[in-house]
Amino acid sequence: MIGGGLAGCAAALDLVAAGHDVTLYEARPTLGGAVQTLPEREGDPAPPPDNGQHIALGCFTEYVGFLERIGSGADYRRERLALPVVGERGTTSTIKPSLPALLSYVHVPRRDRLRIPLVTARCRGAKAKPGETFGTLLRRLGASDAAVERFWDVFIRPALNLPADEVDARAGLFTVRTALLGPRASSDVILPTKPLGAMHGDAARRTLETRGARVEPGARVESVDDVDADAVVVALPPREAADVLGEPKPDVEDSPIVSVHLLFDRRILRTPLAALLGSDAHWLFDRGALTGAEPPRGQYVTVVSSGVPELMEIRGRELVDRLAAQITQRLGDAEVLWSRVSREPRATIALRPGAEELRPGVATSRPHIARAGAWTATGWPPTMESAVRSGRAAAAHLLADRKTTVAV
Ligand SMILES: Cc1cc2nc3c(=O)[nH]c(=O)nc-3n(C[C@H](O)[C@H](O)[C@H](O)COP(=O)(O)OP(=O)(O)OC[C@H]3O[C@@H](n4cnc5c(N)ncnc54)[C@H](O)[C@@H]3O)c2cc1C
């Protein structure tokens, strides 16, 4: 197994369960990959800051199953979808999957609002045109510009790590159909209550080792040929996978996520999470409230901006000042007592129109070598759910090959 993100861990669990000898090589000191707690720094409040808030949805059944298998099934809270959205003048309106809630969503003009349930229902049977973005498709189904920017983008952007006007229409349709038009529980919001590192990488390592797998952190693999094994899963990001497999690098683009943790000297966010319309601070999370560990003073807030490459260029102090100013201007005066910035330039692949065709499947050009990773062709957007599904698919691929006796 090469790569100890969720994909590699999920594959390793299945191969160990099938009775194989498994060794997992991970370049970093910890498992968990893109789902990490930041290295500790003096002065960090408790709980320690993560590399970014991670949210799952009720439809992420494989991800939830993975948490249960590694003993972290009690480390999240699950709530019915209710997304408070704060407008430019400070008014809050909540997005919920119910007709009355949609019709009373004040952030789009009344006429546009009436069309939201209609456009949602039309997503059920809609067909994306080749090269179409989700924004174009929504407008074709009757959505206004205001509804795309002020309603749809509120959850499409964090779900797909690109705004509706940039993301592939098929990915948008998949998200709406799977999360919003599926069974009621599919749209539930699942939020971690423990530091990400502890509940993912550390827990996965413990489980794997208990079951007899060897875990080798700090072990960067240069080539699949350096691994002495009968079968290998390459569970790496796109470019690293190509290097290790000796394949041409795929032409996929990345999409970044910037997260800023802020400790304010007083409480200003009244709900556990909220979106800020027309702001660089797309989503705010009350980390103290969500983890049940309030700071002794003030409020511990995580700010997330998805798919905005320009924010990657802004230096730390300037970024903190800019986001804090936008937040306090909207929610009320407060001083920042502590802050920490986390930039992930390659948080996910950018699912622009055409990108889906660049996602390879589980089979590689070489026998007994399978590919995994959230970015591969799982049918899901590049999420934690996709990572776990890809890992399980890679394990199943190797296990289906009767010649595979040992997977190391
Ligand atoms: C800040 C941020 C926020 C996110 N928010 C969400 C969210 O809210 N919801 C959601 O579903 N998804 C979210 N994602 C996406 C999700 O975290 C990823 O899609 C998923 O975790 C990727 O898992 P993976 O195993 O495919 O890849 P990775 O996690 O990238 O794992 C690959 C592993 O391979 C290791 N590696 C690389 N090269 C080598 C080598 N040569 N040898 C050995 N090891 C190597 C890496 O160190 C890494 O640990 C977010 C991602 C980020 C960064």
C-alpha cells in the first residue's frame, strides 16, 4: 500500500480483513493525508487547529462506515441540514430542505425564490450538455443569476470546491440528486467533534496495527518497483501516482482551500456554523461549540474559503486582518487574540467541465497494481467519500484477481 490518506487506509483495512499481509508506506509522519491536524505550535488553543474544517453529508455512507471500522463512530455529530446564511446587512436566513424554508429564504428576490423548488425538482431529470457548467445548467432550468450566486453557491462551492459557474454540470447534478433529492437522511450534515488527525489517521493506524498490518510512516516511495510485494495499491494524489507508476502525469487541475482559525475576544457568531454572502469568508464554524471544548474566553472560529486561488497569494497577517475585518463588520466588533492560517493549494482536483474524463479508473497498465485516491473515477466528486470508495474498489480489484496471494 503506498499512501496513507483515507483511500490507502480504506484499502489496507479491506486487504487485512481478507487475510493478507499488508504494509502501508506513508511519506508523512502521520496517516490521514488531506484530513489532518496541524503540527502543534506554542500558544495554540484546545482543541488543536485542523488543516481545514471537513464536512460530510448523510449520503457519505462509505466514509461513515470507515469511521465506524476505525473506532471513530462516536466522534462526529450528525444534524439535519440547516445552513444559516448571513447577508451583507447582517440578516440571517436558513437553507433547509423544506418548501416553506426555501420560500422564505430572504437573500434572493421573491420572484427568483419561488423558482428554487422548481429548479431543484427539474435537476432530477435534467441532462447536462457537453462542456456545460452547473451555473449554466441551473440558468437553463430557470434559476436567476441571484439564485445561482446567493443560494446554489452557498453549498455547491464547499461541496465541490468550485463555484457553480466553474464546476462541471454533471458534478452539480450528482450532488443535488444524491444529497438533496435522495432519502431524507442523505442531506444530513456530519461534523467532526474530535481533532481530524486523532479521529482519522491515528485511529486508522491503531486499527490497522491491531489487525496485524505494518505501518511505515516517513517512508516516501519513489517507484512502485521499489516495493517488494505481490500486489500494490497506489493511493496517491494525481502527480505523485504518475511518478510512482512511471506513467505520464494526468492533466488534472487543482483547486485550493484556505482555512483561517481565529480566537476572538468575545462571541460574535450566534450559530455553530454560518455562510457569509459576498465575503471571502465563505463559511464560519464555531470550533469551540462543535467540539464541545469552548475556550476559557471569547470564541474560537474556523473560517473556510473554497476554490479561491487569489487568497493563496495573500500573506498570513494580511489574510487574517482581511478576513477578521469582513467578519466583524458583518457580525459585530471583536479583537483577534490568536490566529493560524492553513493553505492547501491542492486540496482537491478542480472538477471543471472535461475533468471527469481525466480521472482514471482502478486498473493501471500493470498487473497486480491498483490505483486509488479521491481524484480517481469513483463516480463521486473528490471528497472523503470518494477516497474511501476508491480504496475499497482498489482492494476489491486485487482480491478479485485469484493470483493475488499476498498484498503488501
Ligand atoms: C483543507 C481541506 C478541506 C477539505 N474539506 C473536505 C470536506 O469538507 N469534505 C470532504 O468530503 N472532503 C474534503 N476535502 C477533500 C478530502 O480531504 C480529500 O479528497 C481526501 O481526504 C483525499 O484522500 P486520498 O487518500 O485520496 O488522498 P490524500 O489524502 O492526499 O492521501 C495521499 C497520501 O499519500 C502520501 N504520499 C504522497 N506521495 C507519497 C509517496 N511518494 N510515498 C508515500 N506516500 C506518499 C501523502 O502524504 C498522503 O498522506 C478537503 C481537503 C482539504 C485539503
